[in-house]
Amino acid sequence: MVKRRKRIYTENTQLRDLMKNIEKKIIKHLKDRGWDNLRPSDIAKSIMIEGAELLELFQWENLPLKDIKRDKKKVNEIKKELADVLIYTIEMAVLLGIDSEKAILEKLDHVNKKYPAKLMRKDSKGDPGTGEDSDYWRIKKDYRKNGKKS
Ligand SMILES: [Mg+2]
């Protein structure tokens, strides 16, 4: 038990250090270029534009994970667009004073409660979330019906 707690503590500390290091680099990147006063709406647009560039890589195809992973050129292109999305996302967080690590962990906790792992694993035989009668869609529809968005 003590060993497990130490491992979790170490993992959390490493994650915190990693996030803080990335945030510092992004703040420097913005300040060095005089971009540290960007409008949040412009960053939101940039996140979506880069997200569209990521999505474009999958235009006219719907390959499963294992096939995409085999295509090293494709994975490299995905990596670049994903980095664009992540950088703009963290830029938004640092400029608004949002703690990225805290925001991610809070949201993960929320999603873990919303979609219990045991229930989701039951549905995960085929493509996740594709069956209209899946627990995933039942939970999502219940949330929307009750006016919850996240
Ligand atoms: Mg791009």
C-alpha cells in the first residue's frame, strides 16, 4: 500500500513537473514574440483550425487504430497537427491563468464518474460508442435531456 501510494505520488509529481515545464516554455514562446496578449477568441479559432487540419488527415478514410499505427508517415503527420492543437490549447490555459493539470485531472474525474469503466468495457467489443443502444449513448442522452453539457 505504501509502495503504491509512493508510485502514485511520484507519477503525480512527474505529471505536475511536466505540465509546469511545458507551461513555462509556452509562456516564454508567447512573450518572446509579443503574443502574450492574444484574444482568447483568436486562440479558440486556432484550436479549431488546427483540429480541422488533424481531421483532414482522415478525410475519405475510416481506418482502425492498428492500420493507422502501421503507417509511420501518417502517424508523423498526426503528431504535428496534434502538437498544434495542444500548443494552442495550453496557450489559452496559461493566458487565462487556468491550471492545465488541475483542469485535466478534474475533467478526467468527471468523465470517470459519468462513464464508469466497468460499464464502458462491456460496450467496447466493437467500435466504442457506435451502437445506438450502448450504455455510452444512454448516459450521453440522459445528460443532454437533463440540460447537462459536459
Ligand atoms: Mg497545423
